[in-house]
Amino acid sequence: MPMDNMIHGDADGNSGGRRPRRESFRIIRDPLWNAIRVDPMAVRIMDTGAFQRLRYIRQLGLAHLVYPGATHTRFDHAVGVYHLAVTALRLLRERGGASPEAWQDEALIPYAALLHDIGHYAYSHALEELEGEQVRGDHEALSARFLADPEMREALEPLGAEAAVRIHALILGISPVPLRGLVSGSLDLDKMEYLRRDARFCGVPYGEVDVDRLLQGLVLVPAPEDGRYEVGVQEKAVSALESLLFAKYQMFRNVYWHHAVRAATALYKRIVEEAVRAGLVAPEELVGRTDEELLYLIGARAGADGSELARRILTRWLSALRARRLPKRAAELTAAELPRRRIVAWAAGDSVEKRRVEDTLAEELGLEPGEVMIDYPAKRAMFHLDLLVERRGGRVERLREGGLAGLIDLPRVANELYRTARVLRIFTFERRSLEPQRILELVTEPE
């Protein structure tokens, strides 16, 4: 992604040797948003090692094994979210009407948007699905470590002594700042950006969101409960919000939770889980690695270790992932195939109980321990809706469970889309088949 430094002067940044180089903006040529103008403060942040690391973390983890074009990175996406934040703030300012307190920490919003993914693990979200002592928290929580890096702290100095803390609160969604919804919430710019970008690079038509209409429809309005300002949406832009919801559903169903993407993710998680369990890598060493760095580290440590588990990780699982020999589906259950039954709670995590069932199945099927993986992805927050709607007459109402009169019941629709998008799959390292009744006995219970 080339950058053009938009200043005049010689190669050393001087104009005829008379003036020292000035900080300047840059133009990034982006395939989605065309020319993105990056201000000097954002340039300072982007030039840190912590931010440059995002160039080497794929936005969609292992989805490139299914969609070859999906090699775009967290770096690309972060710059895109920054661009949308700058645009949204300009449009909100032009609309006017909000009291001065509504603009608290406005200057931090673009940089919080730029830094919202700074804490990601290798291959993005996959390792966040591991539980317990295996990981050190999700990427939002880990952002604090990267914001505390000396180089990053120096870059953030012009924003004030507490900038890193305030930016982290915005990323976590716990900031009291009225504009926080642009960084974290039902209307955050992250969702608008990644849906469009992911669809473009995967070459699928599902992620088309009317971003322009959504941005034009954003408003800063007082909440009816306490009068505090929040980012909301005008009623006439709700149709664009609907497009975002359905685009998200289609992308989860066809891309993010595609069976082969989930098979690759399950294998990658098992490799990391077993590497931690064998002491080849410590949970702390998972933080800050890029995609290839982590796989190389695990491979090198496994090659130097003489244990049977290390041999299996290196010669059987890691080599299979690199060669795209992915686990096979032994069984698959959709919501429609579960009348009057529900998936047990432990199926969505990585608990001891789940591993016990997986290894019991592995023994039944003649496979080695760890070579059966139960996959039931969970991402309820991605379909969560809680936002303010400014009705055509000017009244402000909160869209929650139950919807709003005269509008589609978006929360109920979101819950149903989430339910139908989820599929329980059992993957096996080698091709096997399981009887449906056996699956029902193991991973479901009566409603």
C-alpha cells in the first residue's frame, strides 16, 4: 500500500535548505476508499513498530485458504476505519445541533479508530476462542500493552499525558465520551469498513453496505433516559442499517463461518493449544507475534523437542495446515435440524469437558487424541443492537429488544439471523463419519 508524502522540498525534507522539514499529511491509495488523507498525528502512530506489525496479520485469519484474495491485513482495515472516523466527524459537525459537551475528546476519535485493532493475535480472532490460561485476553484488552509501548507513548504525546488511557477506554467501549459509539457499539465504523473490505477481497457480493447513507444518517442526540448525548441514526437511514445487518449475516454464513474456514481455524487453534500445553510456547509468547512468526516459532520449538506430542504437532498438524490438508466434516447440524433440542453450552468454548468428549470420539473413530474437533462458533455481540433512533418528528427513542413501532423489529431479526447462521460441525483429521443420533447424544440436550 504505497504512501505519497505530500510536501514540497528536497529529498531531506528541506525547501532550498532554508526551512526544516515540517510534519505533513500523507495520501494512502486504497482500493476501497480511493485516496485516504492521513494527518500528521496519524502518521506518527502508523510509523511505530506496534502499528506496522498489523501489516503482517491477515484480516480474515485463515480465510485465504478458501478465498485466495483474502490476504488483506489489519493494517489496511485500520487505516480504512480511521478514514471513516474522519468523515463521520466532519458530517456530524456539518449537521450541528449538539451541545458543546457532546464533542468531548473529539480529537481522540480518529486515533482510537486507527488503533482499535492494535492488540490482535496472529491470524486475527482465532486465538480469542481459546479459554482459560491459554491466552492473555481478547485483542481489545491486549490493546493496553501496545498503547503502553514506549515508542507508541512517544507518538501519542501530542494528544496529552492520558491519551493512551482514554483511547483504550474508547476501544473497550467503556468511555463516557458521547462519540464513543463511532469506535465501539452497534453503529461503530469498524463494522461498516470490514464488511465492505472483506467482501471486496474475497470476491463475494454479500458485504455491500450503504456506508455513505449510514454516515449521512448519523446524529448526535440526547438519550431519552438521562439526556446524555450518544451517536444515533436518523429514522430515514434505518434501511441502510438493515443492509448492514443482512450483509453481516451473509458474510458470517458464507465467509467467516464457511466450513473450510472453520476447519482451518479449528486445526490452527489445536496446534496452538497443544503447543502451549506441551510447553513449547508460553501464553505470553502468543502476544505480539505476526502470522508467520508464530507458526515458525511453534515449528522450530517442536523440531527441537523430542516428545511424541511435539512430533505430532510438527509432522502431522502443522505440515497439514501449511499444505492445506484440512480436517474433514464428520457431522454437521444446523438450527433447523434440532427440533426441541439445543446445543450444550460447553460446545461453544474450549473447556475440559469439550476436550474429553472430543478425545472419546477420537478413540471411537481410531484417531489420535486431539484429532476430533467440535466447532460451534459464537459471536453474539456481532449481531447486538442497542442504539438511538431519531424519528422523523424529532423524537429520540432507543432501539432495543422489541423494536420500535413503525420499523422492522431489527433486534428480533438479528437474534434469528444469529441463530440460523450458527452451524455445529465435528471435524476429524482424517475422513470419518458419525451417526446423527450419536451427535445428538453427545452435544445436545432437551430445550
